Amino acid sequence: MAECVSPILDIVTRLWDCTANRVVYTCDLQDNLNSQRDLKRELENISKDVAEQHQYPACTNQVKGWLESVQHKLKAVDNILQKGDEEIQQKCLGSCCPRHCCTTYKLGKQVNKEIDVVTKLIEKGSPHVDVDKVLQLKIDEMPMEKTVGMESSLDEVWKCVENHEVRIIGLYGMGGVGKTTLLKELNNRFLKKSHNFDVVIWVVVSKEVKLDKIQETIRSKLHISDEIWKNKNEDERAAQILGRLRNKRFVLLLDDLWDRMELSKLGVSCSNNQNGYKIVFTTRSEEVCDQMGAKKRFKLKGLPQEAALRLFRQNVGEDVLNSHHELPKLAEIVAQKCDGLPLALVTIGRAMASRTTPEDWRGGFIIKSLKLSCLLEGSRNEHISYEEDHVKMHDVLRDMAHWLAREHGNEILVQEHAGLINSQGIDRWKETVRVSLCGDSTLFQSIHTLAVLNLSNNRNLRELPVEIGALISLHYLNLSKTCVSNLPIEVKNLTQLRILLLDKMMTEQVVIPPGVISSLLSLEMYSNINYRKQCKMDMKLMIEELECSEKITDVGLTFSSVSPVLKFMSSSPKLQSCITRLLIQNCEELCSLDISCSTMRRMEHLEKLYIRFCPNLREVKICFENGERMHRSEPNCFCNLQILNIWDCAMENLSWLRYTPRLRFLYVMECKSLEEIIAWDFAASSEIEEAAEIFSNLEQIHFDDLPKLKSIFILMIYQS
């Protein structure tokens, strides 16, 4: 009996399983359709994330194939869901029984099968659609204009990005050479090239580092929520950033780095990251590359001449260049002056984009354009309301000037805080030929190759250190507009010094030890023009030592007492031949200034003459030798005198001005006794012709507070 029952039970069981499966497909159709609909929405969301990730070449062909499969499957699922909804609406007996059992069964079976397929697609796509990862992969494209000549540099940097052994890369060079532009190009290349990085972060650092703002930029890129971020201090925020980056492959782009930055303070730890990272930064200093541990560094230089001209023409515009036949050649000249610097090429090119005449290109319009571009500013100081012959440079333009000087072999060092100069920074001075010390300058080191030292306009500079005597290669020393009251005796060691300037000194007295000037064997130019009444020097000694200088050719002197004036006029033939600027002031005992013809001949290089505050000086007399009168037409009178300034003197006339044929500027002020400038009685026709040429080169006259002045030039002709 059992033998008969067992086969029957087996058949019944099989029939039940088969029937039950069919019943499930039919009865659970509504639930399965709902599950299919939920799975469809999940697959759609995942596919959107993957599709967004698919914008970046990091996605593989396998992922691309998965996306294509999803698109086909979603269409099929939409069709099945539509049929399923229609079948549900056609149920009878209170929506309990299907109207067509066979059709419902087939549909239910298909829905069940599609659920399995969609579930597998979701499982296959999930590893590629981590939400944080997709968000992090969003790279912000940096807006850029068309660049010229950077392709090769970008390729070289990208090779380092692909090199797993190079982690830190430095891009350095002067301001305006294109470092930021190259870094932007690198950022945008991550949008076009295949790579395996999870996140690319762009940060602008700048000279004044603001850690909180940099952390905020990184936080925004990593999508750290406000709830986690707010009310945290810098260290706690760094910990949050560190946690997000620890297991990520990241690229950190730091623009405009001025000094070493402690990355750990930001939350960036290179030692704890084993997944790979790149840090690329821009800086003006190669020293910063060393401090940041850059394994690879690139020095950016100016563009080649052809690329530079192309960039310049691009910014000027071909319409402008074609408007006049001379402009293309002028554009080439201006582009060459920019020496390949992109910033200068772009800025000046844009400034000239509306200038269509050669006169604009040859004139001072470029300087005006740089001022309008805020690269040059008018110079102002507390003592002078406005200095038109000085401009303040934007730091980028100043860097360009320094770079151009270095390219021509002139290493320049600018030290903003001279008091901080110490042995640690002395290596930078060894090859320096020019130094600019801004602010107080109280310390010098031994810089044996230094050729130019300009300390002018340092109004608080009161003394020079004795170490200045070690500057054995110094050619140029300018102490004008300082309060230096004593030159150290060690200055006599500067045997290569060619130019010594002591103009407009701010102190009451300048003491130059005996023997200093005569020891400057190479001295060619000496200038001491000081308008301050208090500033006095021992001019007798100065005259004697300058008279013995073998190479002296250009001298500017100030006399404040009668004795040195008379000595200079009577017994200093060599010095007379070298004088180019002469100031006679505060000589109360000087009544007459007698100048012999031979002295006047020797003073042929005199260009500027100032006679001030000599209240008893009644005349300047030209003394003729052997009773002869020197004709004005002779070339050896005051043939090069161009500027004459007479202030507060007792002269009644200035008839000696007939011997200044090239006078251009005449200033006469507060001369209470002056009645005539020139008053002659001419009796010969030759003198009439001579008189016609007086003041023929005069450009400007300034007469002020001359209460007795009657005439400037009276010409009386007596006919025979």
C-alpha cells in the first residue's frame, strides 16, 4: 500500500509546486509591479549618478556598456508596468480574479523575471555610484581666455601628474609670467584627460594667508555639511578635512603661494594618505619650492618672440593693426619691449586696442594706459604734494622690471625691511649688483660685487655703518635726501666709486673727513646741491680735494660763504671746467661777483646756476682781459647755461645775461632793487645784430615780487 501511495504523493507535490508558482505569478502581480516600480526608480537614480560620473574619462568601457544596458532595460520595464496596470484594471470578482488567467500568468512571470534583471543591474552599478564620490568628482572648470604658447609647459606638468613618484610640483616665476594661467589650464585638463583621482580642489592662497577661508574652500569641495562644520575651531575643522581626504585620491591646486604653508593646519596630511595625491602650487620664489618639498619644479619664463607677438596682436586686434601701415612694425617693437611677459603683452595690447595713429604708439600713451590699468600709480609723499616724475609700480610690474634686469645680467635685490638683514639671507646678496632698501637702512653686510647703492629719500637714515668700506666694487652711491651727517672715514676705501651724490640733504651739516674725496681715485661725478640754509660743508677743503681728482668730469657744488666762492672763481681751473650745477646762497658779505673771461670760458659745461639769499650782491660782473670786450657770439661764453634762478639779491640789472645764448628758463624773485633785466645802448650795427639773438632760446620766464622793475629789454639806437 505504501508503495502505491508514495508515487501518488510525489505527483501531487509536483503538481502543487507547479500550480503554486503560477498562482504566485497571478496573485502577487500587484505587489510585484510595485516592487518593480521601486526598483526602476532606484535604477534611474543610480544611472543618473553614473551618467554624471560618465562625463569624466575616468569611467571605463564596462561602465559605458552598463549605462547602455540600463537605458534599454528602463524602456522595457516601462512597457511591462504599463501592461501590468492595464491587467490589474481588468480583474473581475472584486478585483480578485484575473479576466484572462493565461495572460496574467505570463505577465506576472515576466515581471518577476525583470525584477531579477533590474536587481542585478543595480548590484552591478552600485560600486560606481558612491554618492560622496560622484559629488567629489565634480571639477569646477576655471574660466579662461585663449592662451598662447603654453602647450608644451602644460604637457610637461601633466607628465608629472601621471608619474606616481612625483607628489608635489612647484610652478615658479615672476609675477605676470603666466603661473596662474598654467595652473588653470592644468585644472581644466582633468576634465579632458583620463585620471584616477577622486577630487580636484582649487585654492587661492595669496600673500596674506587666511586659513579659515582656505579651509572653507576645501570644505565646500568635499561637501562637509554645515551641521558638522559650524561651531568648530581651526583644528577641529582640519580634523574633518583630514577624515574626508584620508582614503581619497586627491589633487590640491594652490595658487599664489608666498611662503611655506603648513598643510597639516588645513587638514591635508601627505604622510597618512596611501591612495595617491598631487599637490601643485604656484609661487614667485624658488625658495618656496624648496620649503614645500617640491620634487619637481618648473620655472616659467617669457614667451618666445613669435608667440609673444601673436599674443600681443591678438589683444590689439587686426583691425587696429591694419588701420595704418606703420602700426604692425610699431606693434612688433612694443611686443619686443615686453620681453615675452604675458601680463605686459595682454595689458598693453588691450590698452592700444583703440589707438590707430603712430603718434599714440610712439608717445606716452602706454604709460598712461598702465596707470589706468592700476599697474602704475602717481607717487605722493608727505613733503611734496605730487611728484610727476615718479610713479609707484604694481608689484607685478615691479617683478617684471626686476626680471628684465636679471635677463640682462643685473641682479637686483629689493629689501623691504633693511633692519632684518642677517647672515641667513646673505647668500642672496653675493651676486647682487643693485640693492633697493625700503625704509630705514641701518645695516650692511659685505657684498663685494655690489655696484650700485641708492639710499636716497630715506629721511630717517642718519648714519652709515663703517662696513660700507667693504663695498670695494661700488660704482654709485646716492645719499640724497637723507639725514646722514657724517661720512665714515672708511668711505675712502671705495676706490672704484665713480658717482657720489649728496643733494638736498636733510641735516644741518655734512662732514666729510679730510682725505676721503682725494682717495676716491675713480670719482667722475660729485654733486652737492643743497637748498637748506642749515646744511653746511667745509667747501674750501672740498675744492682742494676735487681739484686734485684726476678723473672728475661732472661737479655740482653749493657755496654758502664768500671765501670758497672767491677761491673757486680765482684759483680752481680744473674744477671750473667740470662744473655743471652751481648754487651760491646765504653769502651776506658778497657784494660783487666778478667772473673773468677765462673763467667763463672754462665754465663751458655749466647748465644750472642758482644765486639765492645774497642780500648785498649788487652785480655780477664779467671782467674782460686787456680791455677787450667779448662778443656774445663766441662759443666760449656761458654757452651751455640753460637754467638761471636769482632770488633775494640787490642787483639793479642783469645785463650779463647777454653771455647766456642758450638760456631756456629764467626765474627772478624778490629782488627789490632790480629795475631792468638788460639795458644797452648800441652804437654799431654789429651789436644790433647781436642784440637780436638775446633770449632766442628762452622758453619760460618767471618774475615775482620785483617792485622796481621797469623793463626787460631796452634797445636804444642812436642814428648818426
